Amino acid sequence: MKIPVVKEVIPFLVGVLLLFGGGGAAFWHAGCPITALVFAALAVIFSGYMLYFFRDPARQPPIDPTTALAGADGVIAGIKEVQEGTFLKTDAIRVSIFLSLFNVHVNRAPVAGTVKFCQYYPGKRYFTFEEKSSDFNQHSSILIEGPATRCLVHQIVGPVARRVVYWLVVGQELQQGERIGMMKFGSRLDMYFPKDDVEIVVKPGDRVQAGLTVVAKIKNR
């Protein structure tokens, strides 16, 4: 079965091939065949990992306007009640997902709705399992306003992550589970929901998949 990859893999793949492929060729011409073979093997290994990391498997989200889905693959790192005064301007519940270097890193919309805001913010590079990373790390903020609730998504950069990207424009209409962006080389994704709108159905330690796992039920208000 063919698993597609996102176009963001191209510069990384080219870099790996130039670094290890070029190094191998140089050692081969210098009369060091064993070292050249080592570099060639590294080129194959790292190229394979890049294709694996940037994979984008097809998924069929369980479209249900009464639920909110995970925005990323990974492990639920925390669930916390917070005051979100910038975008939601209300008491909120934050669901945090930690991504390892082996998770799919393509992010998906937790709810259907309209993109009301999206922007990248510079900041620190604390480890994403630290509480302060939610407030101080580099991140992208994406606000999705649906018919039943709103969802604020933060794509958060960690010390290993190169950056986060979103593929959205303000005013864009999203389907639940639609691709919205990706995080490169391990990060954290926070989803904020108005506290009175949702009932969280996951717990810390649960493994989730973007666009597939239900993380919350939306209350009928």
C-alpha cells in the first residue's frame, strides 16, 4: 500500500542526499571504499527515515458534529482548566498532545468550521513536556469557529523541532479531520475548548490519532 508524504520532505531529503551521498562519493574517489560505503548506507537510512517521518497516511475521519477529534498523533500529555483570554476569552479546557519522533506529524482540524485566525509567534524552545512551553515556546495559533463550539489550536515548537507550519488562510472553511499543517521533528499540540461547551473523554497517557480519536463530546447548549 502506498503511503504519501508531504512536500515539506523535499529540502530534508535533498540535504541528506547531498551530505551523505556527496561525502560517500568524495571518499570513494579518495580511495576509501569502506568509508564511502558507510556514507552510502547512512544516506539510505536517513533518506528512509525522512520519508517515514513526513508520511501522510490517508484517513477517514468519523464526521460527527457532536464530537471533537484529536488534532495530532501522540500521547495525551495533560488536560487542564485554564483562562484563555486572548482568543476564546473564556474559561477553557486545554488538551495537550505530545508527539515523539516516530508519530505522524501532520495535524488535522479537531472540529469543522471557519478559520478565524492563524499566525506564527516567535518564542522560547523549552521541552514540550514542561508546563511553561504552552505559554512561552514558539508556536502557531489557529482559531476555528464551528457551529457548535470554537477550538483554538497551538502548534508548539520544542528544542528538537525545526518549526511548525500551517496550510490555512483566514476565512477558509474546514471539514472535521481535514489537514491543517504539520510539526517537524517532535513537538506538542494544544487544543483549547470553551469549558462549558465540551466534555473531555480522554485522559493523560491515552494514545490518540489525528482526525480519528474522539477527545471530547460537544454539549447540546
